[in-house]
Amino acid sequence: MPASADRPLLFLDVDGPLIPFGAPQLRIHEHPDNRSASQAGSNPLLARIDPLNGTRLSALPCDLVWATTWMADANELIAPILGLPELPVVDWPDPEEDGPLHWKTRGLVQWAAGRPFVWVDDEISDADRLWVSAHHGRKALLHRVDPRRGLTDADFTVIADWLAQL
């Protein structure tokens, strides 16, 4: 669990927000360090990660948490490319049939344990927003990222502004 119960959480999905589906692959030499380049060679999708997003994520006043099906692989493969330390990982319960509700929604609210949070994902819907609003006792920002572009300047502005208002 995160170290500070006072800081908000940022639940971070990988596919879509960090690995955009519409982005061209970066050439290996565009990576800022050799470690990133060698890891990108092991999985071509990793070359779509913008390493500068790690600096931007680290600068946000919140505790980062992996909320992805990459699970522990996010720490092994993605965190080094972004220059992030090992982060907590949400351990997903068995998926429930929730109709229009995303299968992650209930687990994230449970993991947050009453802390305010941002959830960055490309599959968030209005149903998720309504459910979180009704079942989470604190503020939450469910921010949907365009999976074709991944995290953009506009996304970081929305997240930073929301966190600043807490």
C-alpha cells in the first residue's frame, strides 16, 4: 500500500495512456538511455512509450499506482523506461459481471480505501464515473485518455489542475 495516507493516488493504466495505439514507434536511438532501447527491443510496443512522461508523472503531487493488466511487469519493463521507481500494483480480484461498469472500477475504489484518487485509463465511461461518485466517499477524477494519442499536454494539465484543487 502507498506510504502516505494523506496524498491522493493516481491509478495508471498502461495500454492506451502510456502505450498509445495510434502512435508510430520511436526509433531506438530516440530513447534517452540505452536501457530503454534494449527493453524496447524485447517488445516493440514499449518503443511507443514517451520516456518524458515519467518526469511529468513524478512531478504530480500524488502517489502513483499501476492499475494495469501488465501487473508486476509494469515495474520490470515500463518503470525503467519512464525513470520511475518500483510502484505499488493493484492486484485485481476476479472480474465480476458489472454490465456497463468497467471491471477495474470496484477494485480501484476498494484499493483507494477512502483516499482521493485520479484514474487514468482509456476505457472509462460515464457509468464508472456515476458508480465512483455514489460509492467513494472522497473526491475522484476519472480521466479518459484518447488511446490513439496517449497522455498529452492537455491530459497532464487536467490532472495537475484537479490535484491542485484538493
